[in-house]
Amino acid sequence: MEKDEQPENDGAKKPVLAEEKKPANAEKKPAEKKPAEKGSTSKPPAYFWVLLVVALIVAFALISRLSAPEQQLKLKDPGTDNTSQYLRIILITSSECRACDKEHSFMALLKKNNIPTELKSLDSNSEEGRQILKDFRITEVPVVLVGRPTISDKFLVKTNQGSLAKLEDVIKFYQKSNPGIVFTDNTIVIPEISFDSVPRTTFLTERPSCGSEKQSQVFVFTDPYCPTCIVGEALLNKFRSDFNSENSNVSVDYYFLPTVSSELDAKNNSSDGTLAVKYMQCAQTAESLGEFMKSFYTSYCGFIGKIEDNNPDYLTCGLANSHWMQPFTQTELDKRLDEAKVNRDVFNQCISKTDADIESNRALAVADNVDFTPLTVVDCRYKTPLENLSSTVCELHPNFPACKNPADSNSTAPAQ
């Protein structure tokens, strides 16, 4: 292994998203977490609402996480020598993932804080890389494995307030909201969780591709009452508008999951929240999801107009509305069905088996390592935040018309 030189303070990328999901070096104490603030219903300049879309998607990610089963890992150790002056790291990436960043955000955190590393980089398709992924049961890259005995108390992370926190304490702080971070006696497994708050696409190594040169498949994992899912729908509408071309052949399928909805049911001692998940799923089966969503959110948010990223009334929905955290009753949901003119025969056949459908959605979410909503998976292999959806599709399908005309599609073409 070659020892890296100590990086300079400006080596890390600057955060571009909301302050609510800052890395631990931006908190007063690693053990504390500030609650998300409610949005304003005032109407500042139009560009503010575009920034708000991105901010809100990060702000509420933690409240919409799915519970993940505890992993039983067969672990090996990147390093056991606790006298090393360097933090021993194994970084595994994939040469197959054109849409993935080459650097793990944890490495950016180390560089920013001048923590010296002894780095070994592996490709997921190399013999050693495949063996490590198998031994650790890792199915998503990029991923970092840290030799825990090489973590020194001298390795400190500086916060924005100027205070210092031990590196291991910082990782434990992130582990509270990211169950994919796994500690053992000798190793810490760290998936890509955007320590620098930059949205990143990751690669699912065990999933076969379901895309082709002329076809892209987008799975959207979402929840009717998840605030960032509601705001994210504006980004999805923009995406569908940009890629709505016979030559693009992009299909978008929704998989509804009771994340925030189930929390509301527990809080209100009811099943109304989960019922909305079932209604959304069956509206899609009846091929009326768009109409049903429009009726649903027009009433829920109390606005008039399109679900789009420049409608301030819609963008503040989920933060300030008459139905805030109060799910629709069945009577109200039925009224939304009537307004959307959903085919009741198809809907009624679907609603009787939605429990099985939701469990199927959960199984797919587990297979795709989806642990929060909203999130998308492109071509069954690329786990992609909503902010990256257009750029990821364009990386994989650069010949799609929307990717050839970035000026007409809000710069969705891949960076050169």
C-alpha cells in the first residue's frame, strides 16, 4: 500500500444541500441532532423555491427511514496494528458505475480534517474486491472499510464552531441514523451516506440490469405523507416532462412504502396513513396515479395549480398546511378517487390484495438497499437521490433527446 500525503483543508467538496443534514463536523456536538425547521409560506424570489426542493429532500430524510434487519457479517480486518500513524482504509468502487463518484465522501471528510491514511483501492470486480464484498456481505459500492485498531484518539474532526470531536465518535453519531454503518472489534464498514451532504449515486453490485440502450427503468420509492416525498414529486414531474419522448423510452414505476404513514398511524392510533399508501398503489394499478396524486395533494396542501418546482404553495406543503400530519380518512380518500375518475372496478380488485403488494414493495426495497424515502433506483442497479435522477439517466443513456439538449432540459446531460 502507498501512504497518502496529509491532505489540505480545502480538499473536501463543499456541501450543496440543506443544513439539516450536515456532516458531523458541522454540529456542536457529535451526540446532538437539531430538528428540522418548518418552511415558510412567504413568497421570496422564484429561484428560492428550486433551492428549497433540494433542501427539503435532505431535511426530512431521517424521519422517513425504513427499519433494516441486523446484518450478520463474517468480518476480516484491514489492519490490526494500533501503532500505525496512518488510518488504514480499503476503498472499494466499481468501474461499471459510470454515474458514481470516484471518491467516497468519508475520504473527503478525512482530507478536510488532515487525517493521514494508508489507502488500498480495489475494484468490485477484482478477485480481492469480490472476496471482501462476499465476506462482509456488502452489496453496494462505493464502500469504505476502516481498520478500527488504527483509529487514534489524535484523529479529530473539526466542527464549524471550532470544537473537535474524535473520529470514531463522529462515525458512531452517523451510525444512529444509518444502520448500514457496522462496527466490529477490528473493522468499521461505512457505506456511502454523503458525509459532505452532496447527493451521490451508488451501485448495487448484486442486481442485474433491467435497462438497455433504448430503454431506462426508474423505480420510485415513496410515501404519500413523507414531506420530502411530497416536495420531491415536483422534481419527478419535471423529470417526466423532460424525458417524455418516444425516443427516450423512460418508464417510471412507483413503489409505495409506509414510512412516515406508519409513524402517523402509531401517533394517531389509526390506520388512515397506511390506507393512503394502499390507495396510491391501486390508483397506479388503475392507470390513474397522476390524476389521483393531483387531487390528493391539491386537497392535502390546500393549493391551486400544478405540482411543479416553481409553485410556492406546493413546495411548502408538508410543512404548513391544513392537513399537516393528519391523514385523510377513507371517506376523504374516496372523494379523491371520484375527483380523479379512477376506474373503481380495477381499483376494488386491487385494494383487496394491497397487503401483499406492500410487502412485495418492502422486499424490493430491501433488495435495493433502500432505507429511506424518497429514493429512486435506475435500471435496477443505480441507487439515486432525486436530485441526481436526470444526470444518472443521462450518464447511462446519453443518446436520449433530453440528454442531448441540456439547455432545454434543465442541464440534465452528464458533465463532460
